[in-house]
Amino acid sequence: MSEQKQAGEVTLKRTLTLPLIIMFGLAYLAPTVVFNYYGLFTPSTHGMYTLALCVTAVVMALTAYSYTQMVKAYPSAGSAYTYVNKSVQPHLGFLSGWVMLVDYLLLPMICYLLLGVYINEYFPVLPVWAIVVFVAAIGMIVNIVGIKTASIIDTIVTCATIAFTILFVACIVRYVTNGGGSGTLFDPSAFYNPDNFELKGTLAASAVLCASFVGFDAVTTLAEEAKDPQKVMGKAIMGVVIGAGVIFAIVAYFSQIAWPQAHTGIEDPDTGIFELFPHIGMNWLGTMFFVIDNCGSFVCAMAGMGAVSRILYGMGRDNILPKKFFGKLSPKFQTPVNNIVLTTLIALTAIFYQDNVMGAASLVSFGAVCGFFMVNLSVISHYIIRGKERGGAAMFRHLVIPALGMVSLVVVFYFIETPAKILGGAWLLVGILYLAIKTRGFKELPPEMKLDE
């Protein structure tokens, strides 16, 4: 994962291609999450889960476009931190990176928790805590070996997930064409039903579903390891968002036409998807999903650990966080081992949150929405305010689209659960206090990441 740039200096190696980066992003999203949320949001949206996902995808696509513009200007690892730091203001850059750390730190924990709970459901003899510890240890080892190895595993599992999705859709097509479910493959009410539509329910679902799209911004942390990042990263970002949006929408739509009454028939929202399979007479598909979903959760957690370890490395490398710990690469593995171990320990807190998965997901959305808002602002600041771009095309690309992204994120933020806002605000306050100490009351600028690594 690294190469020698100057005498004795360990730097990140550019080895990742566009397909591997897209697979990394899709794996980070864990495409099977659309199945996990089926039981939760089909009832709350009155059967319009597909619509909620599409709304979320549009909001994320606006922000993804802003990412493509910023990665052209700053093709360096650091994500929102780098963009806000260089285009808006260094202190705000630090706080943007800080608030988005919630995403990367908690997503592995959520994935390991889901994995532990599902396996425990099938094999009660295995305690959740033991499962979490075991799979977290494996994820840590794979990340320490190197991101190239992790990317290969991402590709294998993501392909298996896509294959399962295709099989799932094919089975439902056969079921519906034989008279089951809606009885037709084209049912507009599976997307929008004016008789049951509630804007609040749709937006509330979208607020949590934002966490399902966080993976597209995670790929920006691989910019320093990508071949020709200025050309590749923008395509990778949009590829992840479009790919995820299409996969999510297809699964949600066909699930709805297979069981049109699911929004009133699901008994246990947490495991609603497992009620769908026997309803359509395909229990074997549920077993297959169990295997694929657990693999997807594992890879999602593994990819998340890799992403956050590199964000911490970037911040530590330039002494924004203590360099001796966070900015160190292992001489043997050339990976940020300290950061990987730390993120693993945080992920192990999953054993304490068995009854609050949705609360953790909402907290992830808090970090994502705040960070995404600042990235949209960065585009306007970099190109319009500082770059003084004018003209119809430039104003549309670098003012109108980012502004629409900001407005849509404000709406989504309003519907995030209050407890998540409180916890997220507390995390942000800690970041402000740390920054105040680091910069002697904001009198000094925080150290900047080097963009030529």
C-alpha cells in the first residue's frame, strides 16, 4: 500500500484502478442494507420504500457531484476535511473532518452488530459478543495486510451480492408473472400511492437512509492510492452513487410488488425481510440471503475500518492529531496499524448497542449530512467566490447544483432523530474544544495536510 518517495519516507502507493475503487465504495455501502431496512421503512412509508430510497439517492447525487468537482481541485486523501480546509477555512475544515469521523467510526460497529445479531439468531449457542470480537479481529488483520488485499475481497463479495440481487429479482419476476403479489411487473403504486403518501414519513426514512450512501464519499480517502486520481475519482464517486441507487431501488420495488400488503403485514420490522421470503414460498432464498448479508456486513465493516484509518493517518501525518500515534505507517506492512487497531476497538463497542441500531444509524446520518453540507459549500467557495467563475455553465455547475444540495440536506437534517442530534452535537463540541486547545483559542491555524503526497 505504500512506496518510498524520498529517503526513508513512507508514502501511499498508487495501485487502485477505477473498478476496484467502485467496488470498494459499493462494499462500504453494503448493498444488502436495502434488505435490512426493508422491514423498518416499508411500514413507515406505507409501502413506498422505493420512493424514499429514490429521494435519498437524488439528495446524495447532488452532493456526489460536488465531490467530483472538489476531487479535481484536490486529488488527495482527506475527504471533506481537505476540501473545506483548502476552500473555505482551515478551522472549519478540521471540524468538518471531525464530524464525519462519526460516520467512519460507527459504521463498522453497526455492521459487526448486525452480523452478530443475525448469526446469533440462527445459531443461539454463539453469543453476540464472541461473534463481534472474532469477525472484528479478522477485519483488522486484513486491513493491516494492505488495502490491495481488502479491495480484492471487496470485489468478490460485492459481485456475490449483485448476483444474489439478480437472483432475487428473477425469483420475484417469476412469482409475480405466475399471479403472485401485484400480479403485474408494472405497478405504479409500488413507487407512489397518493392514497397512502405522507411526506413526513418519506423524509424521515430518507434521513436515516442517508447513512446507506455514505460509501460514495469513502472512496475519496483512496485518492492518494488511485492511478490518475484526477480522472478516476470523479467517475468512481458517481459510479458508486448511481450503482447503489439503482440496486437499492430495484430491490425495494420488486419487494413491494411481491408483497403489496407488507406495510401492514410485517410483524417484526427488524427482521421483516425474513418474513418476505416465506410469504413468496422461497425459504431457501432466505438462507442464501443470510449468508450473503453477513458477508456483506463483514466487508462493509472492513472497508469502513480501512477508510477511517486512512483519514486518521492523513490528519496525524500533518500533526492535526498527535503524529507519533496517528501519522505513523508500519515499516513492515506500510499501513497505519495504530489507526486500524484503534478503529477495531471502537467497533467492538457493538456489544453494548444490541438494542439501539437505529439510533446509531441516525448518528451516522448526522455526521454525513453535516459533512456533505460543507462539501457543497466548498464548491461555491472554491469556484465562485475564490475562483471568481462566471458564465451560465459555471454558475450552474458550481453554484446552482451545490446550492440545491445544501437545501436538500437542510431538509433531511430536520428529520434526523433528536437523540442523534444531541449526541452528534456533543461530538462536535468535543471537536471544537480540542481545536481551541490545539490552536490556542483559534489564534493559530491548524496544521494543513500536504496535498502533494
